[in-house]
Amino acid sequence: MATGQGTRGSICLAHGLGSHGDTFKTLASDLALRDYTVYSLDLRGHGRSQGKRGYIHRWSEFREDLRQLVQIAKEPELPCFIFGHSLGATITLDYALHYPQTLQGIILSALPISKINLSPVKMALGQALSSLWPTFTLDTGLDIAASSRDPNEVAQRYADPLRHRYGRARMASEFHQTITQLQRHSLDLQVPVLFLHGTADRIVPAQGSRQFFEAITFPDKQYQEYPGAYHDLHADLDYPKMLTDLNHWLDQHLQPQYSWKTSQITVDT
């Protein structure tokens, strides 16, 4: 899905586990109003895309799906960014480590990079069965009510027929291996990055995101926390503030040749 006919650049949106690209409609519309062309996709096994719900053969499939989206989105001489949320943030970070030359910057919303509030028993079971029964299905048990403090947004998520709560054994093992690799390669990141995280995120605690941010040595990095905010910042009560911060960061990174910034951590009060 593409939104807008932007002259400032393009932004690709990557959604979270069990979600789909349409959940970014408000964000996509607001960015299009600022003259960006916005692209979103339904990851394989999600939304309207084909594949078993919550299943991949290998992690590289996600990376290559995102690479194809970036290839569609990129315009000559215009910057291209990726906004990744939750699982989409992990895919975005992995993509940026493999293809940094294709991007002007990345935005990582609620990055799951260490501890996540999924049952450790289910995660261990998924990893154990990955080779023997890769399509073994687990209910992720993710609390939809923890996605947003806006009751209307929560109600929409409960009623959304395109959402699912499935995770397969192979997905569990591939995700775990990818997280381990990303933690080992924090020093290799070579693109500007903006971290966004809610302090009351019960699905992906902010501590892991902050720790990974601090391990990055690339000078152009920024970390933004929102006190009391839940998991889906693009649909939470702090969305207007998050959008303002995002637009400010994008404005600073539109030119291909920018001066390096020192890292900064900001916590709104």
C-alpha cells in the first residue's frame, strides 16, 4: 500500500507480530500530508499476505521482503527511511545492518531486542520444536489491551479480522537467533537511528531498547521515551507528541550530506 505522492522522500512502514500494514493508516496519512510517499506491507503470514499465520522458513525471508519494499519505494535522489514497529523494528534493524547504503535513516518503535513479555515456556518449546515440528502453533498470549491507552484503538484491535495471535515454532527459534546476532553487531550499525519507546510498554519493556541504544557507537542516534505510554505509540494517547518528534527528526535527516550529531536521550515530562 502506498500513501501520498511525496516530494521530500519515501518512508516504509513495517508492522509488528500478528498485525498488518493497515494499522498504520493514521501515521501514513499524517506523513503524506508532509509530502512523503509512505509504503506499508503485510509481512508474509500476516494480514492479506500469503503463508501460514506467524510462520517463516528462515529470518532472511523477512529481510528480503523489506528489501523489495525499499526497492519499490526508493526514488532517485530522494531519501528513504524505514519506520519499524515491534517485530517490524527488529526486521528494520537487521535490514539496516545488511543494506545500510539504501537508507537515509531508520526509526525503531518498541524494539524487542532482549526481554519480551512472552511466556518463557512457550518460547523454549518453540525453539525446541523448530527442527522437528517447525509449523507447531503457539498462541502468543499477547495482551491486546496493552497495545494502547485509547479504548477505541483497543476495541478496533479486538474486532480486526486481519489480526492474529499465532507464533510458530520456527518463528520462535529464528527470532531468538536474530536477536542474539543483533546484540553482537550493535557496533556495526552505520545509519542514523531514532528509538521510540513507551515507559509503560508491558509487551516489550523499554529497558532492552535503551541498553541497545547505549551500545551503538554510530554518532547519529537519538532515543525518545514517553512516560506512561503503551506499546503501539502510533495509536496511543501520546501519538501527537510522537509524531512531532518523528517529523523533527526526519527534517534533520532529509539531506544526503548531513553533519553528525552527538547521541541524545530524551524523556518527556
